[in-house]
Amino acid sequence: MTQDAVEPTLAGIRNFRDVGGLPAADGRRLRRRVLYRSGHLAHATSADVAFLSGLGLHTVFDFRNAADQALEGPDAVLDGTRNLNIPLTDPADGVEFWRMVRDGSLAQLRTALADGQAAGRMTDAYRTMIHGRTAEHSRVLHALAEDSVPALMHCAAGKDRAGVSVAVTLLAVGVGREAIETDYLKSNSPQHRYRVHRAEDAEGGLSSEVMALLAPLFDARPGYLAAAFAAIDERWGGTEGYLTEGLRLSGPTRELLRERLLD
């Protein structure tokens, strides 16, 4: 494992990758080794910590809420790195739902997730992260412009909250939506995909029916990201309006972001 590896295998961290290399406006590209994404760091091994410490990270952005942190544990400590917790979901929102996902019976799973309900829940969540979390996304972007790179963004699985936050960051420096989707969908690959956990005594365990019911919750689907983009277009008329009116990004701040993140 070397610092130059774009997608190293980390024993206790899922979905880690360098977002660098994506094409941006004016023929520029996202610089490598300045923006990373992953799942939570609570189960990082000593070797994982050593690797992450070698990246020279300035800030780890943790988008989990208090309930997530209570369930999974705090992030592993990286010496010399700031950990900034900016929850993108309410800790009371979905606690019972996710308990049901882990422990519920087949009947409960069918009632809550079948017939498009699971995918609908995810679509709504992505829209809410755009409409309801402008202050949080603005805070992240202003921090990146000021001094917070290299940065690692993560949530629990590194797919949804981190996915939206990475997407917003990439929009701010002129990366196109198609390229953003390409990176987002990498969370489905076997080396990145979240490992579903169910209680040992949960009815149905990880049977094919249970996994089919749960799949929409743990997939990275184009429709979810499209819902976030649609929320931007509907409320602010497009990316420019979202960045300037929704996130209050000034021209100089956006230029600082480009200087820090683009080649």
C-alpha cells in the first residue's frame, strides 16, 4: 500500500477513494490527493490509520449524526488532522427505521420497503439533503476554500451523505454532472460496496428476499443523484443559482476553491 495508490485496500474502512482526475471546466481536472471520500473511520485498523496519516489530511469531514456515531463509534484519531462533524441528517430521523432494517422480521421489511418504498425513501432523502442542508454544504465549501485540504469526506457507508457533499463540491469547481455520476456509481463496485449487517436472530437473515428488499437502501442509483440535481434545478434554476443564492458562494470564494482543488 502506497500513498500514490488511488484506491488502496483498507481493512476497516469501506468505499475509500481519491476523487482526483475528474474533468472540470476549461480543460482543467480535479487535482489528485486533495479530495478523498469513504465510509466511516470507526473501525480503522492500525494499518489503515497509518495509511490515512500518510496522506497529510488537513480535515476529515464526518457527516454522520449522533445516532450514527453512537452505533458505529467515533472516528479513529489521525494525528495532526482536524475532525469536523457536520451532520447532514437529524439523529432522530430514521432511528427506528434503521433498527428495523437490522432487526426486523420479513413482514416488517415487506411492509416498509416493498413496492418502491425503499427507493422512494432514498430519493426523498437526497432531495432533502439539497433543500434542507444549504447551511451545512456552504460551511463545507467555505472551509475547503479557506484551508481544509487535503480533505476526506465520509458518512456511514460513504455513499449518500458523502455522495451528495462530494457532488456539491464538484459542482462548485465546474465538474459536470455526468462525471460526478460516474464517480458516485463507483460505490456499487465490490471493493467499495457497503456490507449489509443484520442481527443474527433476525428473521430471514441475509436471504435473497431480504437482500432484494434492502438493495435500494444500499445501492448507489443514478435516480438518487438525479433527484438531488432536480432539487437544485427546481428551486434555484440550476447550478449557478444554487451556488450563489443557495450556498452564498462569492466569486472570490469559488476562485479559491478552484485554486485549491484543480490542476
